[in-house]
Amino acid sequence: MAKLKPISTATGAFVPGPITDEEAAAMFRAAVNLFRLWGITDEQAAVLLDTPVRTYRRWKVDAPPRLGRDGKARLSNLMGIHKALRMIFREPQRAYAWIKSPNEAFDGRTALAVMLDGELTDLMRVRRYVDAERSVW
């Protein structure tokens, strides 16, 4: 009779791979639509993506070129914010409006105002907040 070999069922640590150029392009297209739903200007969108407004407008017409790590991280955080808000709010319009609503967690500022400070860490701050709020549910 053959002896059975034990198989490990332990899960390994999650180590995400880098965001591919194809994923970044898809996130960019989604971000353009999200910015429209949030009702923000091209100038504000350019700040969120840390790119000149003329470049952002050109990218909206043509696909963006290969984005660097910072650009990919910005897009990832924006998509994470959107996902968390859609999980928190049943009505999509409330999720889209939240971004411009004053919030005590940001000293009365809106999440958009925080993100428009322009640093990647500002986007991360908003994402951490909405992720924490989402986890309560």
C-alpha cells in the first residue's frame, strides 16, 4: 500500500506583483470616468495624477504612455477609494458626492481637498480612511 504524503495547506504571505502597463492603462480609463462622476476639473485630475494638465488632456484622447511606479500607485489608490466608497454607500450618487463633503476626519476639509494637496501620501491618507470605514461594515 502506498504511503500518503502530507500536503501543506498553509497560506503563504501575499506579495502583490507590480502593476502591469495594461492594468495601469485600464485604471487610467476608469479614473477618467471616475473624475467625471466626481465632477472634478481637468486641472484637479492632473493634480491627483501629478501630471501637467495639458498632458492629462492629451492622455484622455490618446492612451497614456507607460506610467511609472508613482503614477501606477496613484491610480491604484484612486481605484481603492472608489471601491471602498461603493461598498460603504448603497446609492452610487452618495459615493460620488462624498468626495466633496466636509469630513471631521480631515479637520472639516473634503477628501478631495486633502487629495489635491498633491502628494501620493495624501491619496493614501484618504484611502486608509475609507478602507477603515469599510471594514466596520
